Amino acid sequence: MAFTTSAFFPAALYREITNTRVSKPELIAAAAERRVKPDELTYDGKLSLLLVDQPARRLTAADGDPIALGDRFELLGRALRVLSSEFDGVVTTVDVMEELLILDQLIVDEGGESVIDDTLLIAAVNPGGLAGSAWELSDRFTSFSSESVARLRLDGVFARLRLDAENKDAGDLLSSIGAAVEEVDRIGHNIPLLLAPLPVRRGPGGIEPLLRAEELVKMAGVASALGSTSMHTWLAMPPVEDLAWVARATTLPMLMLGGDAGDATPAMLASFAAGMQAGDNVRGIMAGASVMFPPDGEDPVVVAHAIERVLRDGLDAGAAWAQAAEVRGSDAEWLNKLFPQAGGRKEPRSA
């Protein structure tokens, strides 16, 4: 049976987000203050993160639907579905982050279990290189500020660095990312920076990523050297063939950045499984639209569970997918959060 968001995410709860924005916006600050933050970025040296910055980047297509990601009810419901799994956290823009905080506070106020306690909340700060725009390669800082990251008690910052070596303005972008590293360092509390460097070029069909290992090796070297310190920097790189070359280009911990809209689940899992063998500094996975909107109406929590098995148990793609099928259709776990008399909650990351 195909996954149905409304069976998992009550429409009445979704409607309360706007009501809260209108009548009680201070609930956002209350939720941020109440939230139980993780003690550390990672409890076992590894990370699984859901990336939800697509609408802010003018990307709305998924699973054959040109505006799937533009439906905020579906986007939030599916993001929450993934966060109800073992995933460590979410990387998103200010609007979605505040919506998650509102939802969580509404649930807690009704006696339910928090969805985001002990869960990483990472700020996606520069989604402003809009898809299809004349300035697409200028990944401008249009979401969050250092003050809002601190005020919302967030756990890290994510920034993109798409570099076209033939574009004379690329140096300005490099400088702005370097300045952002400085700004993150000034926030304090040893806040980590997740940096996604990607070599690109402008081709006949628009912006094209250069997914050759030798190009990514060069980008890893550039990104690792940005700012006054690399102490808390992680890189997020695509899981290309020969990722071992890329892993050897830096000692920084590395996430595999994948799960774009249209990625087939078996191929995505296989690339992640291969990438986890590429080097000791490959420490995790950041995945996006293909986890929330998997092909063939699959339940997002099944895909999330399979990714966890690849990451933390070292399973290959086939074994991970077979084991993940056991969690398909587990809507009751979420409903138990809303109606605590039924019991049930997500196990903490530190368990």
C-alpha cells in the first residue's frame, strides 16, 4: 500500500501552524528554549541527516510531480516521518525550522512526546542560488543569521559552495564562504559547520556538476582550507565512484550528500554502501528529496531505516532494504506521540 501522509500527519495539527503564527508566534522561542539539545554532534562518530532546503532553492519536483516539494503539508509530514526514525537530525531553512519547532511545542503542550528532543537541528544558511536563475551559482546567504542560529539554540550550520572555475565572480563566493566560516566561529559553543563544496560548470542545459573524483579532490582541498579554523568543519560530498580518492584529500570528517529528487532507492543505497568503505573519514549521509518522496509511493521511514542500516550496521544495499521493510506502515508510532495514553516514543540518539 502506498504511503499516505494524511494517515501519519493529522491535517488539524498542520492547520495549527498558521494559527500559531497569527496568534502566538512567541511559541517558536518557547519551543527552542524547551528543546533538549543533543549532548554532542554525534554519539557514535557517525551522522544521518535529512536535507530539507529544496523549496527555498526553487526546487519543487519529486517522484514525477513538478510541485511535490512545494506542498508544505506533504513536505512537513514526510520530513517528520523521517525524523520519527533513527535519523540524527534535519538540515533546513528558517521557515521549515520554525514550523518544526511550532509542531513540536504543540505536541508537547498536549502531553505528547517531543519529536525533536535529542535531535540535531542544522541551519541551511545559503539557499539563495535559485535553480534556473541568472545568479544560480551565487549561493547567497538568505536564511538565518548568526543571531537567529544562537537564539533558536541550533546545533550547526550547513552551507553550499558551488564553484565554477571559469566564472570570474567565483572568487567573491569563495570569500563570502570564508567569511561565513568566521561568522560561525563567532557564534561560539563550538558549533559545527557542514560545508558542501561542488565543482560545476555552466553547460547548454544549465548548471552541471562535475562529478569526477579528480575534480572533487581539488574542491576538498579548497574547502578544507577556508576560514581561520577547520576545527569544527565537516565536508558533504557526492558519493561518486572512486570516492576513496576524495576521502584521501582531507582529514576532515565527510558526509555523503545524495538523495536528490529522482534518485532510485536501490542505486542510492548502493552508492552510500560503497561510499562507507571509501575511507575512515567518511562518517555519514545527508539525503534529501528521494528519502521524503521515494519512488512508487514507498514509505519514507523505510528508506530512512535502510540508510541507517547501511551507515551504522555496514549492510549492503540489498540486506539493508530487506531489513527496512519490517518498519513499513508503522503509523501508530507517530500517533502514539500525539496521544500519549497509547504510549510509544523514538529512542534517544544516545541510547
